[in-house]
Amino acid sequence: MSKISKFFKGSSSSSSSPRSKHRSKGGPTAQEAIHKLRETEDMLNKKMDFLEKKIEQELMTAKKHGTKNKRAALQALKRKKRLEQQLAQIDGTLSTIEFQREALENSHSNTEVLKNMGYAAQAMKKVHEKLDVDKIDDLMLDINEQRDMAEEISQAISGGFGETYDEDELMAELEELEQEDLEDSMKSMGGLPSVPNNKLPSAKSGHRSTTKKRAEEEEDMSMLASWAT
């Protein structure tokens, strides 16, 4: 019988104990399985470290003998090859175990999430069971009615002490405000040209100045005529 057969036979015989029978009914939990897989990973990692050291030793042995002791060197290289095969197998096994462990961890997390979501759904259901949609509608109607009544009361109270205003006065005040805004805007744009302070000559003064000028011209003409004679 091979060692592997003996191992599985021993495992089957050990599982027949009362403790294992008790566990087989419910099966291992996700946490227990994850813990076991982590232990297996640690064991295999230690095994890989041991094999890597053995491979290094066999390589050094082969280099040591070289062509001087060809047979010993070749035997060391053969052992190195077998150890490398074992190392590759363990590496593949670790990848499989790591994948299985991550799947279990994700499954456990999803289970916890779904469980908590179920608790929340049950809590919401209990809350909604205590609520009646018709009662909520009636309550909202009462609130709206009370709010309208409060507004009417406030208007009634404020209306008794309200003041009346003359619309003409308000319009005049509004026009003044608009005029002020217009003036301010004109000032910001540079303003209107300033009005000269000097008074313009009136029509009468202009007429007088014209008559006086004509008299002076006639006097000059008469003086020229007298000089010519």
C-alpha cells in the first residue's frame, strides 16, 4: 500500500471519531476552513524555503565536484532537478489554496453583508407595519389646515394695525428715485457738459449795439466826405 493510500486511510479512520462525526453533520464553518487553509499555506511556504535551501546545496555540491568527480556531480544535479520539480508542484498547490481561501473569504463577506441587509429589511418592515398610509394622509391634511389657519390669523391681526399710503406720493417718490439713478449713471459716464455761468446777451442789447455801430459808420463817412471837398 502506498503512502498516499495510507494517508487517506488514516484520515478516514480518524474522521470516524465522535468529534469528527459531530462536525460532519453541520460541516465546517467558513472561518474554520479559512483557518485551515492558512495553516496549510504556512506549512507549504516553509516546505518551499527548505527545498530552495536544498537546491542551493545540491548546486554547490555539483560545482564542487565538477569534472573531477563526474558521477557525484551528476547525482547532485539529478537531486536538484527532483527538488525543483517538488518546488514547482508546491507552488502550484499554493496558488490553488490561495484561490480557494480568497473565494471562501469573499463568500463569507458576502454572507455577512446579506445577513446585515436582511436585518435591515426586517427592521424597515417592522417600522412600516406601525405606519398607516391613510393616517399619514389625514395627518398631512391636518397640518396643512392648521398652517392655513395660522396664516389667516396672522393676516387678520396685522390687518387691524395696518397703515394706508397715498399712491400718488409713492409714485412721486419712485420717480425721484429713478431720477437719482439716472443722474448717478450719467455721472459715471462722464456727465453732461457744464453750463456757462456768463449770461447770454439779450435781444435788446444786441439791437442797441447794432444801432450804435451804424451811427459810428455814418459819422466816419461824413468825415471822409468833408476831407474830400
